Amino acid sequence: MFYLLPKKATKPIKFKSRDMKYLMLLFLCGLWLTGNCQHCACADNFQSMVAKVEQNYVGYGDKVTPSNKVAFTHFTDSLRQVAARAEWQDCFFVLRAWLRFFKDLHMSLSIDKSNDYSHDSIRTIFSRVERSPINKMQGFLEYLEKNREKLDSVEGLWEDESQSTTLGVMRDPRKRDEFTGIVLKADSVLWMPGQIKLRIKKNGGKYELMYFFNNRDHDRSEYATLALNKRMLNLGIGGIWNKMQMNGQVWEEMTPHFIPTFRVLDNNTCVLAIPSFRLQAKPIIDSLVETNMDVIKKSRNFIIDLRNNLGGSVLSFEALLPIIYTGPVITKGASVLATEANIREYYSITDYPNISDSMKAVFRNELKELKAHQGGMYNLWRDDTLVMKEVMPSPARVSVIVNENCASSAELFLLKARQSSKVKIYGSHSMGAVDYADVTTTSMDCDFYKLRYPTSRTNRLPEEPIDNIGIQPNIKIPGNIVDWVEFVRTAAVTDYNNNQKRSLSK
């Protein structure tokens, strides 16, 4: 017990040991805020963030316009007042609320957990999230064993591909048609055991994702989707999750979700699935295309499956361009907001892995250009027209499959591909996150806040916006279709047969 005798008290106040732990936590948080972060007042951070975005976010002038400036100013002033009164643990949510005004999927606020001194503070910030009574692996395994005969197929242990997070998905006892994904193993900083990370609803035999919270900052992802089979839970932007056996062992060795694959469907059709255009995937994409080029050339129909490809680098799809090419491809360039901060924090990095020395030299030259034009918008990448020497006669048709989780450089590929007369896009509209790009990350005054924002703006604007709209497919795949690849293969065969009939009738 600990005793505290306040003013005008006749009896000392008794504190139990668990109360003292809580008081000490508050005391230590206060020390951390004053000792490790000189400018951690929420009002200071809010003002700093507003200034950084106003000066360095390339989309600011497009988003804050004469028609909404009065409302935006009122919104900003209102949140500034909230920030002035906010407790430190609530400040993160106030800052994030302001950023959401811009509706830019490349802009976010996250928390840096790399500094050990901030771990308790991060846990406190997210301490009020939804929780489950079950917060330990043993308790969940007991639930599975007790309900073994009546478990739904979605119930069980699911592990992300990095094997750092394990979810226990179980039926909600209050809502029999809903299932919650409970964190059982995580980093114990941003995510703690017992916190609920997702919720799934079952309508008849169909599962729907109600919500999913991302790893970075517990933000509710509006762009996560659900594709489910017995062994894999594909949440799109929420990542790939693999089913585990009852003893906690994964079914099989997991392959990183960004690894592309090639397969032959029949004598006339082959498929290249590319779940990511990140630079790590580029050597594999190039190798698959080169190794299988003879097969691709002999195929009447070549399917490129880009579902859940959130982008990466335009360098990663270079090997596909000769296959889809039928004529000049116009590529709109982009302009950079060449502020001192943007140049220093993003464009000064010129040595990336998996790229050639010649590309590194290009990056160094771009850095020199930006420094020479520092202070405003600079058209760093001019509009360009790609002209190739020849058109590959086969494959005669290229089908690109996309869904709402295709974004960024995946959408840049779609902009090129749809200019080809041999390409048809199938699926649903893309995410719509490509108008503003080249994202930099900068520290806030309180150094465990990290602000991300784009520094470049496409020259397509304002005539052809894509953000929050997406790129529409030529042919929409109905919602009741499970096997999208087979749907596209069948459509290609039908089109070919119809074209043959038309040719014979002439």
C-alpha cells in the first residue's frame, strides 16, 4: 500500500499496488512528454502539421479551393481549438481527423514505434479500442476445442504472411451472423492481445468484410476487401492471412504475397499473376517474362492478373510493355513541388536496390534539376510518347484483371495498357490513388508522429482525375463470379469464336 495525505485531509488515502502502477505510468508519461519531446503539446503539433502540409503537400492547391476555403478554414480553426484542449493521448486522432479532409490515400499520419521510450505511450493511445474477453492463445484454443463440431469455416487461427501477427476469428456470441478477428499475437505495442482487428458478416453462404484496422495506426481501412478460401484470407489492402492448424502450425510454408507466378491454362491461354509492382518483385517479373516468352508468343490470349496490386515502381512493369504494344503510348508526366523539405527528404535519395547504375544516374540528374528550380512547381517529368519498333502479332489479345485494390503504379500500368487495341480490362474499378505520388515521410515536432504526403502531381490534372474514382474496366465481372480467371478465359474464347464467324460470313 501507498499512503498520500492531501491538504485538509484527516485520513490518509490508500492506494493499492495496481493503482500505484497506473499513477506511475501517468507520471512517467509526463516525464517522457517533457523530457524526450520538447514540443509535444497537441496545439504545437497541430500547427506544425498544418504548416508542413500547406508548404509541401503537392495537392494542397487542388484540394483547398476558393469554393471551399471558408469552410476549410472554419474546419481547421475548430480542430485547432480541439487540439488546444486535447489530452496528449487524444492528440493523434485530432491530427488524423484534419488530414482526412484531403481524401488522399497517399497521405497519412502514423506512429513510430522504433523508440522504446514511446511504447507505453502508444499503448495508452490505443487503449480504448474494442476488445474481446478472450485475450490469450490458450483461451481461444479452448473455444475451438469446445465448439469443434459446430465451427464455421472462417473460425480458427489466421497468421499474416510476415508471421508477426496471429488472429483468432470466432463467432460473436451477441450477433450469430458476425465474426470477430481477435489479436492473439502481435508486437504488443501498436497491437495488444485481446484487441479486435476485423469483423466479418455472413449472409447466407457469403462472407462480407465489415471493417478492418490496419497495422500502422489502427485506422479503419475503407479499401480492405475479402476473398476467402479454406486456407487463405485475402484482405486486399489488409494483406494475406493464412489458416493455421489447431496446434498452431501453419498449413504450409507461406510465399510472400508479392511474388508473381506464371501458369498455362490451355493451349491458347497463359496467366501471369502480379500481386505487387514493388521493386523486390521486378527481377522475378522480368525473369518470368523472359523465361516464358516463347509460351506467351504462342498463346492467343495472355492474362495479366493484377488483383490486389497496390503498386510499387513503374520500373517493375517494363517487361510487359512490348507484349501489350500496338501503337504509340502517350504518358502524361508529372510536376514536383520543389520545396527544400521535399528535395531533402525524398529526392536526395538516389541509391535504390534492384535498379541499374544508369537509373541511379537519372535520379542524380533529377536531383540537380530540382535544386536548380527550388521554390515552386517544376515539371520534372515531361509528357512522353513511347514508340516501339515492332508489334508482337501474338498474343493477339491481352486481358488485364483488376479490382478495387489496384492502386498507384498498378494504375499507371492500366493507363498505358488501355491505349493498346489488343488489351481489355476486366473486373471492377481500380482504387483511385495515382494523381499525387512520390510519397515522402517526415517527422513531426513530437518525433513519434510520422507524416506521409505526396510530392508530385500528374499532368493529367485537372482534365482527367482518377483519385477516389478509379479506372473503369472494359468489362465488369459480376459479383457472383468466384473464379475471375476462368471467366476471362471463357470470354476470350467466346470472342475469338465470334470473330471467326464474322470473318467467315464476310
